[in-house]
Amino acid sequence: MTTKQYFLVNLSKFVIELVGTAVLGVFYLTIGNIQVGILLGMWIINLFGVAISGAHFNPAVTLMLVLMKKMKSQGAMIYIFLQIV
């Protein structure tokens, strides 16, 4: 499978990673460094993201999945890029 085909097949996963990370960032910026705000943001993105992409919005979690060989490195590069953006 080429990179383009892999990207198109997993497009919904990549979009939810990007949106989920952005939602968490928005909650952090609007509510501040209050645990309730961060918890609320994590709850919302996990609620919607777990069924689509596995809801690992942290690049460290993605890296560990690659090291444990539970995720292909080809997809992990895209995930990590979208999580950092």
C-alpha cells in the first residue's frame, strides 16, 4: 500500500487526531491551567475520538505504540505530525 492510499484509507483517523488535539488546546487556552478544564477537554475528545482513532492525542503514546509494534511507523509519522500541528 502506498503512502497516498494509506492516507486516504485512514483520513478520518487523522482528522480526529487533528481536531482532538486542537480541542484540547482550546480548552487549555480558554480555561487556563485548571485541572477541571483540562479534564473536561480530555473527556470530550476521548468521548468522540476513541472509536475512530484510538484517542491517543499525545505523541509519546503514539511513539510507544510504534515501539510495541502495535502501530505502523508510516501512520505514526502522520499522527505525530497532526498532533504537533
